[in-house]
Amino acid sequence: MKNTFKIIIVVIVIIAVLLVLSPFFLNLSGSVGAKQVKQGDTVKVEYTGTFENGTVFDTSESREPLEFVAGTGQMIPGFDNAVIGMKTGQEKEIRLQPSEAYGNYDPELVQEIPIEQVPIEEEIKQGMVLAVTLPNGRQVPARVKEVTSETITVDLNHPLAGEILNFRFKVVDIAS
């Protein structure tokens, strides 16, 4: 009976030790006591972005990690929000609706412009990206959708507007 009691105590102690040490060995929650990302921290992340069908549209693979200041609007809202609270070494997968990424596709941002108003000397072709100056003086990229002898049709929507985007990313560094 005494031996059985001792064995039970030893098993309980071993289980307790394993539960305490498991995050270190299994990396279940990143480093215990590690710093968490907060607004204003400079963060470096490795990431891969895919469309719903699994096609990769962007990745940091073979490049330096992406560096940005968390919570300041440098990134699309869903990505920016997802990194807050993460720890160094922690990984996450997120699925962003268009409203959390580049917005919904807006057909009103497709404009037809008389070709003589386009100050460019080279031949304009479908698929080209032109810099268009808005009334406020800001320049934005516009993709040429159609070219006729008298007009060009440009799309001012971001190329990823209207898309559901998936990201897999890992926080590799946090600096205050």
C-alpha cells in the first residue's frame, strides 16, 4: 500500500513538471514570459498570403521578414489587428474578408478617360499600370482595362480589392 501511494505521488509530480515545461518543449504558446506585440511596436514577421483557391499572391519566403509598426495603419486592418498580442515565435493563420483587407471592389472606380488627357508618350496597352493624380494631388496606381482610339478605361481599385485573403505568419522579432 505504501509503495502504491509513493508511485501515485511520483506520477503526479512528473505530470505536474511536464505540464509546466510543455510550452518550452512543444512551443504551444511561444516563449513563456515572452514580450507581446502592442500598438507602436516595430514587428518583423515571416508570412505567406494566399487566395481562397490556395494560390500564393505574396510571401516573405526568400526575402527579409516584413517589418512594420503594429497598430498604426501601415498594414491592412485585419493583418494589423491579428498581430497585436502575439509573442515572438508565435504563428497564426487568419482569413480576411475584403472589408478587413483592401476593401470591396467598387465599380465606380472604373473610369473612362479621353486618350488626349493621358500625358504619356508611350503606347498605352491593356494591363499597363499608370499613375493617376487625384484632385487632392495624391497619386494612385490605375490599371488600364481597355483602350480604344478615343478613350482608355482605367480601374482605380486595388488589385486585391474584393478578395478574401488568407495569411499564415510568424512573429520573428518585436522591438518597442
